[in-house]
Amino acid sequence: MPELPEIPWEKIGPEHRLDYKRAFMLIDLNRCTGCHSCSVSCKTEHEVPLGDFRMRVRYLERPDKPIISFLPLICMQCQDAPCLKACPTEAIGRLDDGRVVIDDDKCCGNKACVAACPYGAIFINQESNKAEKCDFCTHRTEIGLDPACVASCPTDAIRFGDLENPSDPVTMVAKAKNAKAFKEESGTVPSVLYVDHEPWMEQKSNLGVQLSPEDEDVIYEQNNLKTKV
């Protein structure tokens, strides 16, 4: 019997892992089509419960034109993370590459981190009563794979790299395109940078539409509460 070809993750191992000084995401809003490949692949990868999201894609109505803009949102992996300071059980910590992670064994589900996050990026899993959020797919990147959202994006709107490595290709693109952090004035020093995000998006980000406005059941979210209209 002929030998079967290797599947992608069999070709990649710990020896291919990059040691990031500061892991970061670059999201180019000019390339995002609002297809939800990122949010769907994220839910599948992490078995996120129905109605919750580690990765969200907002459909935002522009205030100046009758068109829709798309805005992917994830945990910003803040270097000065409010959630880390707010956690009463020290369940939230930081990896060497700057990623903010949650220790399930220490989490008590009291929602202090949910309230502290200015990006609405943390939710409480109703099945486990534990806090959850994006961690840049640590289990994938530690063996040399891209995060699930990056791997599934058909337009390369989402890319993963090392922000403190000036020769990193993604870092070079971020610098060339003058990528900026979301809600930069909050002082949290995010590790997710956006190309061509506009100030009005920051005001609407937690009030955006998760689904297309043409759908019959449009869901608006604010402060982790969902309302159907």
C-alpha cells in the first residue's frame, strides 16, 4: 500500500516554533470581508458554547456613508491588562511572550475580569463557570502552527507575528501601514494592531451587530448581554 502524504500538522513540530518576544496580531480592515471564517474556526478550535465568542466580527453601519464596515475583535493581550489586576484569585497571568492567559484551576467565575475588560473580550462559560477569552491559540503556536483565525482567513486580513522583532514580516507590514491599537488612549497597550480602523468604530464596537443587519434575528451585544431585536 502506498504511503499516505503527511497532514499539515505532522510536518510541524516544536522545532519549528518561533520564540516570540511579544506575540501580536495584525488585522487589516481593508482586507476583511466579514465572512466569519475567523469566528467560526475559533469556536470549533476551542469548543466555544453557542452564543459566546472568543473572536467576534462586528458589522458596523458607517455614520457617513450607507455602507457596512467589518471589525474583527479579540482579546487585545494588553501589556497593562485591567483583567489581570482585577482577578481576585490570580487566575489571570502572562506568558513570556506577553500573552494574557487564564488558569482554569484558579478561576472562580466571579466576573471581575469581564467587568474590567474595556474591549468586552472575556465571557463566562455557562457550562464550566470559568472565564474564557482568546489566547492567540497557544496550543497551536507552541508547535509552530498559526492561530486558528489566522489559518482560516481567506484574505490574509489577520496575521500573527512578533511585534518586538523588527525583521518579522508582519511587524514590517504593521509599521509600513501605520497600524494602530484599538482604544489606544485607554493606556492598556494592546498587542493587537489594526490597519485603517477609524475613531467612530471604537464608539460602536460593543454595540455592533454580530450578524448581518439583513438577518431576521439581529443580535446586539453590550457588556456581555445579548438582546434580540
